[in-house]
Amino acid sequence: MNVSYLVLARKYRPQSFDDLVGQEHVSKTLSNAIAQDRVAHAFLFTGARGVGKTTSARILAKCLNCLGKDGRAVGATPTPCQTCASCTEIAAGVDMDVQEIDAASYNGIDEVRRLQEGLAFRPARDRFKIYIVDEVHMLSTAAWNAFLKTLEEPPPHVKFIFATTEVHKVPVTILSRCQRYDFKLVSAKRIGERLREVLEKESISAEDSAIHVLAREAAGSVRDAMSLLDQVIAYGSHAITADDVARVLGVADREIMNNLARAVLAGDAATALEVLSEVTRQGFDLVHLCRDLLGYLRNLVVAKVCSNSPDGRARELFDLADEEVADVFAVANMTDADDLTRLFHGFSRAFDDIVRSGQVRAALEMTLVRLARRPPLLPLDELLSRLGDLEKRLAIGAPPPPRGGGSGAATRASAAGAGEASVESEMLVTWRAILAKVRAQNPAMASTLDLAAPLVVTREKIVIGFEPESFENACVVDSDATMVLTQAARDHFGIKPVVSIDVAARGSRGGSIASIDAAKRAHAISQARAAVERHPMVQKAIAIFDAELQGIRLPAEEN
């Protein structure tokens, strides 16, 4: 006769409060309440999935209805016998006086009213009629309203135990009528201990690292840990290794985390990419790898800042096996706390972009390369001092000190180009002098003449040009510009030249004083920006503060 297989989560389900893992605050409170005969009429158990809410409800039901091994117990007990009819039937879920209801499908007002109709009848055998309502947040508003009066004053032989993963959806009026118990996520260490107990009972050996990976992947849920263990046992038979767990669950093991972290810390981007390529080849989930790596970087920071703390206190901050804690401390000793913090910050900022990316591998690779090629950290006071020196050099127009042949050559070339740009022809120098005299007499007229191209400027003749149909051309034709310009030239040369305006000089605006000055200024700003961007200290400041160079002000613009 074939007997159907019973999964580990059901086979090793806790049968008493002493067996409950990681919820001591709940088991102690309920045990004391039973011992002191101070049991409430309604309970609300809330917490994440797989942490023991429904199991605790069954245990509480057994405590309240246990008949004792001899069947003569007269009151509730915090330690049910596990052998009487009530205990065995409640454990099997077939006790007619203990009803388990799924609120996801039993959520309407009609169902609640049918339940209420049976409340007045006393239990068939047990002391109490107990209603365990799972996922109670799924009840409709009308159903909750129908429950209000019943929860306020239920019959003395009735107890309600509600369980939910989303307590925020339960009306406040219901919460105020129940005793609330919050179930916590179970630590990986406690889950690992429970898995070890189960494996010993099943006569299956397992590596400590394999158990830790299972406990970590359970994410605080004992039930999930049991389900994962079932899956791995099916693969690894009677000897479970860390490689088995990694293959079955598609997660990276400790060695991969160590290798990735060491490569990034050492600035070895090539090795980091090789490790990631091997992970991808084995079919591991890269998004999961990112989460694990972020947690690993967190552990490195904690290990470094707690390196001087007593060993026991430091280890309490890690939810890791002892050998893994030793590995974390060894990797953390490769650098200082500031560098590790920068790595965590950099990876955490890139994490969301990686997991949302359509090319997760490429995004992760570029993040690892960027982190591996990070520049060394400098003390803040030294950085500020160097930036202050740079600011002073820019203020007096001095180029930054050359750093290597390439930078020096670029600086010399920049200086030569700036020098050539500052040299003007004799005609332009003369034209500037004449415009200065015009500006002293008529600033508005000088602003217009700044836009004219000087075609001929001699003692005997001055010819300036404007583009035809331009605004400036119309202004000059309609004004006494010729007379003003003639007087300024006479003051400059000592004789009166012939002044004329060429209104057909197409493209002449390109040779105007205004355009020349604008080009010189743009050239000076371009050269200054290039010099600043090339300066190593500016590059480091941009990298460290994640900044960008917004603009450059020339010394003459400071005020």
C-alpha cells in the first residue's frame, strides 16, 4: 500500500509552544495567560507568511481544549498532552468544535451570519468552540460590521483567533476588540538550527554552508525553509552540499560573494567580470545576486566598524554562520571603513537601475567596473586645500601645474593659442581707440558701432560696413553717426578723415568689435573650462561628490 508523502513543513509542524521557533514573546504571553486563567475571547495574530500564526492558533486551541492523557482534565493547560482526542483531532484539523475558516473564500456577510447562528450552541465535546479565521483581512466591510457585536460580547464558550499578513486592512473597531500578537521574522541562525534538527531526524547529512544558504533564502519564514529543504533533499539525496543548494535554488554561494567583493576591493575589474560571467553561465538569477551582494557589502561595513568590538558583540550583528563571519572579517580587512561605505553607497544607488534594466547583466557589469576603478579616497581637509589652491590659480589666470608630459603639453598648447588670440592688427587697435572716444560722448552710438566691421581705418579715410537690411544699418542711416564718428577720428588723428558707411558689406558683422570680443571671450572660457576639467583634483571632486561642472567664470567676471 502506497502512502502519500507528507512534506517536512507538515511533518515537523510545532505541536506545542515549546516547539515554536523564534516567537518566544508570543508563546510566553499565551502560556502565562492560560496558567493564570486570563484568556481573552478574541485574538489577532499578525505577521509575515510562514512565521507560525496558524500553527500558534492550533496550539492555543489544543491548550484550551486538552482533555489530558486520562481524559479527565478539567481546565485549560499551557502544555497540551498531544495524545487525547481533542489534541490529535485539532492537530489533524478534524475537530468539529475547532473550525478553521479561509476568509479569502468565506468573506461575505451571509457566511458570517451562518457562523453566528451556531454560536449559541455549546461545543459537542470540547470546552470551547474555537473559530480560527485565516487571512482575515479579506473579509468584506459588511462581514466585519456583522462581527462587531459578536466580538464585543461572545458567548463564554466561544473563542475567536484571527490571522492575517496585512493587519493594516483590519478595521480599527475590530482591532480594539482583540488581543493583538505580532509575529516576527525568524533569524537565519534560528532557522538554521531548526533545519539541522529536522535533518538529524531524517538521517540526512548537510554542510553548514548549505544550511546557511537555505536559512538565508527562507527570508525569515520557517515554513519556506522547510519547503526549500524538501526541494534540495529531492536533488541531493542523503548528503546535501552548498553546491547542491546553489544549483537547485539558483543562488550564488558564499565563495562567489567573496570573489566578487575581493575583485572590486582590489580594483581588479577583469576578475569581477570573469566571476560574473561564470555565475551567468551557471544560470543563477542576477537580480537575486544583486540583492545578496548588497547584503554582503553591508556585512563588510559592519565588520570593519566593529572590528575593535568584543568578538561576541560583533557577531551578534551578523545573521551568518561562524565560518562565514570569519570570511567577512577577512575581506573587510582589505580596506578601510570609508572605502567600504563608499562601495555600499555606490552599489545601492545603482541597485534599482540594475533590477529595472532590460539588460541586467550589462548594467551589473558596468556597475562592478565603475566600482573597481574608483579613485582613491583623500582626506577632506586635503581635498579642500587643493581645491582652494586651484581657485587661486584660476583667479590670477595661471594654468594648473602640469602633471605628466601629456598635461604639460596640453597646457603649453593652450597658453600659446590664448596668446595668438590676444594679438590684434594695428587697424583694430586704432578702431578700438576711436570707439572709446565715441563711447565717452555717446554710449548708445558706440554700442551700435561695436557691431560694425572696420573695413578701412587710416588717417585719411575710415570705411565701416554693416550687413544690408540689418537693424544696426537702419539705426546708423537714420542718425548722425557719420558726424559723431568723424569728430572722434579727428580727435584721435589730429586731422579730419573722410568717413563713409558701406551698406553692402555682406557678412561684415563677422569682423565687428562685438563679434571679435565675443569670440575671444568664448575662446577664453573654453580654454579655462578645458584646463579645469583636466585638473586631477577637479576630476576627483566630481567623482567623490557625484557633481558636474556647471560653468566657468573668468577673473574679470568675479564682480
